[in-house]
Amino acid sequence: MAQIPQNPLVLVDGSSYLFRAFHAPPHLTNSKGEPTGAVYGVVNMLKSLINKFKPTQMIVVFDAKGKTFRNDMYADYKANRPPMPDELRSQIEPLHKIIKAMGLPLVSIEGVEADDVIGTLAKQASEQGRHTLISTGDKDMAQLVNQHVTLINTMTDTVMDVDAVEEKFGIGPDLIIDYLALMGDKVDNIPGLPGVGPKTAVAMLQGMGNIKALYQDTAKVAELGFRGAKTMPKKLDENKEQLELSYQLATIKTDVELDLTPADFDIQAPDQAALIELFQEMEFKRWLSEILGQQNGKSTNSAKGTEVADAAEQAAKKDAEYACILDETEFNLWLAKLENSERFAFDTETTSLNYMQARVVGVSFAVEPGQAAYVPFGHDYPDAPRQLSEEFVLGKLKPLLESNKIGKIGQNLKYDKHVLNNHGIELNGIEFDSMLESYVFNSVGTRHDMDSLALKYLGHKAISFEEIAGKGAKQLTFNQIPLEQAAPYAAEDADICLQLHQKLWQDIQQDDKLTSVLKEIELPLVPILSKIEQNGVYIDIHQLAQQSQEIEVRLAELETEAFAIAGEKFNLSSTKQLQAILFEKLNHPVLKKTPKGAPSTAEEVLQELALDYPLPKVIIQYRGLAKLKSTYTDKLPTMVDNKTGRLHTSYHQAVTATGRLSSTDPNLQNIPIRNEAGRKVRKAFVAQDGYKIVAADYSQIELRIMAHLSADKGLLTAFSEGKDIHKATAAEVFNLPLEQVSSEQRRSAKAINFGLIYGMSAFGLSRQLNIPRNEAQQYMDLYFERYPGVLTYMEDTRKFAEENGYVETIFGRRLHLPDIKARNGAVRKAAERAAINAPMQGTAADIIKKAMIKVAAWIDDIEVEKIKMIMQVHDELVFEVREDFVDEASGKIVELMQNAAELKVPLLVEAGIGDDWDQAH
């Protein structure tokens, strides 16, 4: 995102945002039925701008009533626009009043549009060297962008500087007027050049320059090669006057006579009394509460939600009814409603995010949108009202929550399943999870937390936890939060979850493959992951302590070695000191710079420098060991649960773009396996007495998926015949009999095989193998000659991604690629590489998830003390198995994993057995 200097002059295109806010949800009304959504949207945007950029000068500009000079120029200008809807017209006056009461300068000049006023102000500021930030959703404003003028669209959170204009439109700001004139504008009734759309306009301007250049040699336009180019000279000749008119209409005026002084731009203190009256009239309860809270000397949080029924101010869009249930009669009415429903949304409020330790303090439900209830039983702050007992509430709910007959909808229900388990309740009937629905629908479209999803899919600003609990060290746990604030927050969670499910499920159902990914992979995995997390894994804390001591000694040795090379002592963990030593004292070449222009000491830079210089190699070793110590050998013993004596990680289904699971606290995926120190950490993951660790790992699964997807005969044959795929590839590439392939040739073939999975270029291969680029290119050319199906797959995949904006796994998981059409070559190439890799990595993720479901179903029929699934890492499943059951279990696990999916080549699973994870792996 473009960098915006501090304290810019902010010019707000009020008219643009007024129309956009009017058409965007939520379509709010007050209790009188008067529309308020446009006012809310614009004011919310203004507040956001002020909070984000903290300007001292800002002007909000609106179109004036009546005709403008463009109507005099062209009578039909904007003639096609329908009259302003009454629902919008009625909101203009209160909006203007609120803006003025906020202390913001508001400008509207007769005879010109808001664009022209903004253009004039931006030009004046630019001439003074003042940076201007224009807040607008109007693409026409791109013509104003220069080194001092930047656009921001707060509705999409996009910033547009000169480079961004070129990336978006394919031309610079200096050609935007020409671009708009050529295309015309149906909304504004600007005629343009007949038959010219965005692509044609860009092709003409990129090929020839501006409109003036087009007319200097119209015949040359016919040679540009775009569709319809041959007819374009005639069109240009026949429509010259019309195009000149379009150019004038599209040009933003930058010389409007303005009777303004610099002081007129200053933001003034808000008129609190006027704002209170206006917010009361519009029924903007949250903002009203903020002002009243400030006047009463209270914090914003303490003023929030003075009545349970106020819930989120945004919930007014559905006249939300949120109940706080404190008596048995009302509880029983809600219980009956839940028992008679097919499904309901459900959420727990707890004392902690640690699922092993958290206790439930209240539960919320929603059966219909806009109607939800919170049942508190564990709020223990001073003067807390009397609540129903935990024993009564959970006792009544237990049969309902454990029933498979009534569906449960939640947001990250795995967590709720955990915390209910702490109360002896087994949550069953998990039917939908809005977090997973969002993830399956578009894994990269947004973060998948409820607040982000509510904004994206419902246009709803949910109450945040920090609003009611505070921030930092003083943040309250939920049991300490007064019910006046806790109940609306909790009830809203259930309500929004239900609404998100209804919206997302409606969209997902349009695609059978997405439906299958959700219903047959992700949702069945929820209770399985919960069980794995509950199982946990034993670790040998004494062994880890010994490793920490050994690493400490080795770090001291590396430090001494580094000092000797550098000729002085320095802090190896200090980037600044390291930069000075490497690039100033030792004069190592600067390979890359940070965004601020300093020499980079990033890992990939040090790795390249380490090929020629000793100190970077020492630093790499030092960093790796220091991280291993702080992240694992020192930290893991502190994470052992007091009750179980085991380590319990958290698996996340909705984080990675490709469908792979990730884990935190601790992150099991990042334990190094290619060095001895990392493998030693795995040695500390041990089986309890009488048990063994069984680790089952898919062999070369992504290469096998490549063979399946490409259907290349050579690859299919090699895998089907059980050949060493790298040796077989080397034999093909180097045209040798299999038995004559050297280890060096096999290594090169392995680099090619795995490199192609990740879209590696010849340059990347040359660096990895340390060979000339032309030699690496020859290797790749030979590879594609021998395996033409792979090249076809890669080309077809790139094309599909560009046309559709996504790729798919074998099972239909959709992997979106928002940068696949980026004008920035590096960004686009990265997206193309991702397009090739994502179906393989995503399919591998799908397969191991399917395997987990199959294996878990088998384990369910086994005596509980015989076997536990305890970890999933990359392509590996790890189990703790009773010694007398190891042989039978390992055989069955291999069988189930190999049959988790049917590909054109066999899936191969290798199982190892040992007293610890390293030994089994």
C-alpha cells in the first residue's frame, strides 16, 4: 500500500460516498421508519478517516443543487440519471448538519461539481508542496493523482498513488482523461468513441499516446493489433467533435474560484450538544453513548450498552431483539424453542482462550435472525445481578447439546466443543460453522473472525470484545464484564453467526464441489481435531532442558567465532549492528534493501552471502539455534498442562490459503527436521510407558498429485512401477539407463521435480544447483520434452487461473488468486507460481484430512486405551499406540491412509515406530 505522509490535507468526496453508502448495506432506519443508512455510512467513513490519519485540516465537498457548466456545454450531460430517490434526498440535510457539528468544514459551490472543487483544492495544495489525500470512490479522480496527491477508497481500503493508477488502469494519471473520454460514461451520458471499452482504450493509449497523438496518425491505429483496430481510424475521423466534447466533459476543473483561506480548512472542536440532538434523532445509539459517556467523565466502554435491548447499535437494521435471561420461566421458553428447532446458532462465553483451562460463564442462542438470547451464570463482578445457576443451565442444556438430531451452528465450534467438555458435555450435531463456511467459500478473501465476516458479508459492524472488556493488561475476562454490556455482545455473536451461515451457505450451495469440501471434509474434521487436541502429547522436559544447555554452549561458540571474523564484539541479534559489520566494515555486497532503504539482512540474503563469505553462515546458524531455543527447548516445558501433564497444541482450519492445517501454542509445523538440533526436539516428544509412537507419512504426495493432474504418461508409469521418481527423472533428462544415474544427477532431478511444483524458474534452479542459468534452462527444457504433460498442465493451469481468478484441488476446494492479473510483473508471476502449486498442496491437504476422517472412524471402534491420534504435521499423522497393538495399528493406518483418495497413481504411506517422534519418523 502506498505510503501516506503524516497530517495530509484530506479532501472528502462527500457526494460519491453519499451515493455509495446509500446503496450499501446495512439499510438502517430509525424507529420512525426514516432511512438513516446513508448518513451512518458517510459519518462512519469520516470518523474512520480522522482516526486513521489524524489530520488537522479536512474539507468535505458535496455537489451543489442545480445545473453545472457541463450542462451548458452539453445539454444531455447526466440526462440518463434517474431523479434522486426520496429515501436519499431526506438524508442530505441531517448529514450536512452532523458533519458541521463534528467540526468539519463543508463546501458546496454552485455551477460546478464536487470533483471540480476537489481538483482545484488539490492543485493549489500541490503547488504549495502540501500532500493531499482525496477520499473518494470515483475513478475519474485518478486524473488528479501526482507525487503530492493520493486517493483512498475507505469502503475498499485501497490507496492509489501514481504507481497504483498505472497498475489498475494500465496507464498513468496523465492519460486518465483521454481514457475516460474514449470510453465515455453511460451513467453521466458522456458519449465517448463508439465501440470503445476499457481494454480498447488502454490498447490505443499504450500504443499511440494521448488522443492528440491518435489524430496525428490515425492510420497507425489500425496496426495496433487489438480487436476492431482496423475500423478505428474511420471511427476517429467520424467522431472527432464528439470525442473532443467527451474530453472536455471528463476533465476535472482545477481553477474554480474559491473564496477560501487556509484557515477555512481547519478541523474545529465538535459541537457536542448539536451532535447529541442529531444522534438522538437518527437513533445512532453507540455514538450517542460515546458522547454521553465522555460528558459524564466515563470511558466509552462503560457507557456502552446501557440496556440489554440496545445490543449493537447496528442491530437496528433488523430491529434486533436480544434477551438477557435471568429467570427459569424465560429460560424454559427459550429451551422449548431450541428443542423444537431443526438447528440453532450457539456460542459460549468463557474465562479464557486456553481451551484446556477455560470455564463457561454464559451461553447464547439464536433461532431466527435478529432474535437472540444470552444466559449468564458465571458473572461474578461486585453487585452482579442474581443469575441462574451453572448446574441448572448446563444440566438442562446437556441433552440438547449432546443430541445429534438438532443441528448446531457456530463460529469456530471446535473451541466451544472443548470448553463444554470441561463441564462434562459432549457437543454433538455440529452442522455448520460460519468460520469454515467463509474459509471454504474464499480462503483468501478476508480474515475469518466474526467481526471481519460481519463487515464483509453483512455490512455490519459487530461489537468488538475490546469495546466491552478494554485493552491490554487491564482487559477484563468475560465473567468480570457487567451484564449490561456482556449480554448484547454475547447475544449478537449468536445472531450474527446465524446470519453469516444463512448468507454463506446460500452461496456455497451454488457449487456442488464447494458443498462437498465443506460437508465431507472440513465439518467432519472439527470433532476429530478437538479430540487430537484433547489427547495431547507427552514431552520429556528433562531432555529439553539438556538440549537448551547444549544450545547455550553452541551459541556462545558461534558468538566467539563471529567476533573473530568481524574483528570486534557486536550484538548478533541486532539488525543495525549486523548491517554495520557486514556492509560497512566487511564491505559485503548489498543484495537487497529494506523498504526504508537499509541493507537487508533477511534470511535469503544471508544464505546467498554465505556462499562466498564466512560471517553470514555463522549468523544463519546462530539465528536458527537461538530461535529453536526460545521457541521450543525453553518454551515447551512451560506449556505442559497441569491437569494432563501433556502438551496441547491448537490446530487451525481457517488460516492457510491452500487448506493445510496450521498449529499454534506450540507451532508443531515449524520444528526443523533437516538439522540435528531440530531432530533432537522431536526426540523429546515421547510415548507414555507401555506405548509406542507410530508416525505415518505420505511419500512424495505432491509429486504423485502432479502426475495425476498432468496425466503425463512418463510420470504415471514411473510411479505405477514403483520407481525412484528422482532417479527415473534423471534417467529421462540425461538420457541414461536407470542404473547409470549418478547421485549428483539424481540430486539435480530432485531439484527439478520439487522446483516445478513451486513454479521455479530456470534462474531459481540455477541458484539452487549452483550452475549457469542456461544450463538450468537446458535441464528444464529436457524435462518438458520427456514429460510434456507437465508443461501442458502448467500452461492450462495458468490460463484457467487468469480466466477465472482461482484454481481448484481434485476435490473442488477453490483457491483464489487475487493477484493473477496484477500489472506488476513480480506480483503476477508469484500468483502464477501459486496457481501451479496450490492445486497440489491443496489436494495434499484434502487427502490427509480425508485420511484423518477415515482413521478416526476406525479408532472410534477400538478400545479407547489402545490408540490415540496425537498430532498432524504436514503430510504426517502421529499416534500413541499400546505396545501390544502396534503392528496391527500401523498396518491398518497405512491401509486407510493409502485409500483416502483414488488417484491415477498409487498413494504410498510409510509408517515408523519408536519410543519418540524422531525415532518413529
